[in-house]
Amino acid sequence: MKILCISAANMKYAADKSTSLIACRIIENIIINKLQKTDAQVDVIKLVEANLQPCTGCGDCFKTGRCSAEDDFNRIYLRIANADAVFIVSPHYTPIPSKLCMLLEKMEQISYLPWFHDNSSQPRVRGIPAGIIAHGGGSDEFVLRSYKAMVLDTIANALQTIMMEVVGLNDSWPTGVAFPAKEVKKEIGQTFPIQYYDWADIENRVSPLVVKVIERAEGKKKE
């Protein structure tokens, strides 16, 4: 089984300490160790390292099935299309990171144009189960709930438009799950806020969604 986890954070300064990236590693650990899917191939894409630009509406993708302007997008899109399940971990920016927005808009364009001309056309990513995880600087449950509308629902809308299967956690969290920061501090000499996390709590929060996504992916392979 091929699992793809996309770390959507844009902050280069965070490097391997990026919250989104660490959350992807937690997802990988849940799949390999907790669920004992030792044969699963879990790959992580760091969007911060991708050279992505906004879609200009040139229309070339309708003729070729590829973006004529970006090899990075084509590589990422192919990896998504070849995955059995996809996880997207996104921080709250305005409302989502720009590179994730550019990735989603190009995926939508490359899916929409063939369908517009032939309604029987199906996107290459159709039916792939997707789990969405949101986070930000909020440390209370009220702020956490706001990430549902701003981050989870925004990403889910784009994925559902291209016919991916968004897997929800429950009735209260139908488009994914969010986790809070434990504490946010201002430190002398630091430009950005310093966020601290309870990683054990985060694993507990995301585990049920990971289980559901993997179960759905396994079910689709049997269909």
C-alpha cells in the first residue's frame, strides 16, 4: 500500500522541526507501528521545498494532462494519483498555505477541463481516500473549532471537487481533525512565536482518523 503524507507548511526556518512535518512522521509511525502495516510505503512531501506557482489558465493541461509550466507540480500530482491514500497536514495561514493553494488549484484545473468537454471523463485522483489534519497557534478548543471552517473545510472542498474521497473523523468533524498548540511563547531574539506541543496528545487526536483512512484504502483495494 502506498501512502502519501503532504506537509503543507511554508516556513523554511522551521526545517525538520516543522509542526506539519513532525505530524506527518507521527502519521507514519501510527501506520507502521500502531497499525502494524509493515508492508506500507509511507512517503512524505514537503511543499516548502516545491517550486510551485499559481495557475495562469493557459489550458495546456487539457491537451497534455500535465502542467506545461511546472515539473514539480507534475511530479507531486503523479505521486498523489499513484497513492492508495493521502494525508494533508496544513497549518492555519490565510486560511491555508499558498503552496497548498497552488497545488489544489492546478489539480482542480487539470481535472475540470477534461470533464467540461466530456462529462464521462474522470480525474486520475478520483476516489482516493484523503485525511486532512489542521493545526495552528491556538491553544484552546474554541480556536481549534475555527480551524474546521478555515482549514479543513477549505481543503476538503477542493479535494471533493476533484472527486477524491475525504474521510471524516465523526459527525462533528466530517472533514478531518485539528490539534492545538500546548503553549505559545514570545522569546527574546526570536522573530516568530515559539509553539510547544503535546505530541502524545496529538497522536491520540489524529490516530482515529488515520485508522479510518487506512481502513477505507484497504476496502477500496478489495472492491
